[in-house]
Amino acid sequence: FCAAEGREGNTRRTLLHSEVRERDGLLRVELTADAFLHNMVRIIVGQLVVIGQGHAAPNDLARALMENRRLAGSATAPARGLVLAR
């Protein structure tokens, strides 16, 4: 998943690790990949929100990835709180 401006060239990325944890009433989403596309993390988090709200099933995300499409009703999560660790 990426924004239109990130679609030049090869858009295949490998997600190596993903983890969602709750701490002090906040959710922390940690993603590790070989590289990231423009807005990739924000789009994935937006899709996880749709699933968490019960508007889609977890299997729907895997299917969307295979079909190269976003889940209906998903939005790009805001950049607020986004941190690139390395």
C-alpha cells in the first residue's frame, strides 16, 4: 500500500515483523520492513482501525494485500505520533 506519489518503480516491500500492543490506553503499532513506501505505514494503520472497529475481518486485510487494494472505509492514519526508529 502506498500513496500515488510512491508508485514509481518497484513497489514490492517485505513486511518482516508487525506487532500491536496496548499501553496506558494507547495502541502501539510496530512495523519492520525491508523498506517503506510513501504513506505505507499510515495506510496499514488506517486499515487496522477499520478492522478494530469491526467494519472488516482480519482476513480481509490479507485478501486486500493479495489483491493490491485498500479496505472499503479505510483512511490514511494521521502522521501525528508516527516515529521512524531506524
